[in-house]
Amino acid sequence: AVVSTQSTGLDDISDDNFGAWMYGLIIVGGIIFVISFLGCCGTLMQSNNLLMLYFMLLVLLVCGQIACAIWAYVIRDKIFLDLEEGLDSAVSTYNETKSDGQMTVVKEAVDSLQTIFKCCGSNGRADYSGNPPSSCCPVTDADLPHCTEETYFDMGCKEKIPDSIKKNLWIIGIILGVLLFLEVAGLSAGCYLRIQIVKEDIDRWQSSYSKV
């Protein structure tokens, strides 16, 4: 999540809704860490209460992720529309600078996107008056941009980014599937450990009662 917000700069050039997704991923990552920590503590301490809390929170997390996936699918067209509008706005203000002469965060974000997705401008290189920026050029082995009339990226980012995302949806699906599998495995393990702890408590109680 952090990489997504810093290296590509998507949340800097799209509207607040798209940026909220990025920060939402960071929050989810933190929640997963806390839940995993509770599970580890519950296992090491053989704590029935901690394992119960771990189980309940993990169930809520899985349900929340499924709900978010369904919601994202339903509003997928709006997400891409927000991205397109953000790209148009960012490219139109690309050459603006701060009062101290430094380039803006938007410019850095656009450069990152053009380099990563190998695209130029929002609709194409014609979006820039004069020569397009060096981020519209392929990088040589020496990590230097190679800019000529023949090497500029022709496709605009408004078309290239959604195409790249759609082509790699199967990778996203695999990652989500593996994550869901691990979470279900965690639920099963937590449930099993809790049952074992309860059984041990019952056996201990019965043993103490029989001695009396």
C-alpha cells in the first residue's frame, strides 16, 4: 500500500475517492498485523479469551474484505472515471511549479506513472506543448531516458493504465485468493486451538473434581 501511494502517486492525481482506497489498504494492513499479533499471543499464552478475540476479528476482516471486493466490482466504472479525470487535471497542471521553483507533487506523480506504465500524457504526447517530458521516453541500460521522435511513448496514460490493470486482474485474483485461503486457515487453526484449550480445561477440572 505504501509503495502504491508513493511510487505511482495515484492518490495525488485522482480524486479523494481513489486516494481513500490507497489509505484504506494501509489501514487494512495495520489491522491484519494487530489480528496476527493477537493470534500469536493467544497461542503462546494458551489464552482462550485472546484466541476467541482473534477468531472474531478475523471473521469480521474476511467479511469486510468480501464486501469491499463486491463494492469495488459494482463501482468499477466510477473508479476508472475518477482516475481519468484525475489524469486530465494532473497533465494540464504538469508544468506548474511551487513558489520556491521546485516541481509539484503532481508533476512527480505524473512522471512516475509515465515511467512505470510507459505512457505519455493523459490522451497522448500531444497533451504537452513542445517536447514531452523525459518520463515519456524509454530508459536505457544506464538508467537514462532515451528521447527521440521515434522513441516517445505514443499511448496516453488514460488508456494505458486501465488496460494494464485489466490485463493483470488474474494476478490480483490469485493474490486475493491466496490471502483468503490463509485467513480461512487462520480461522481453522484458531478454532482448533481454542477447542483444545477448552478440552484441557475440562480435563483439568474433571481431574481435580475426581480427586476431591
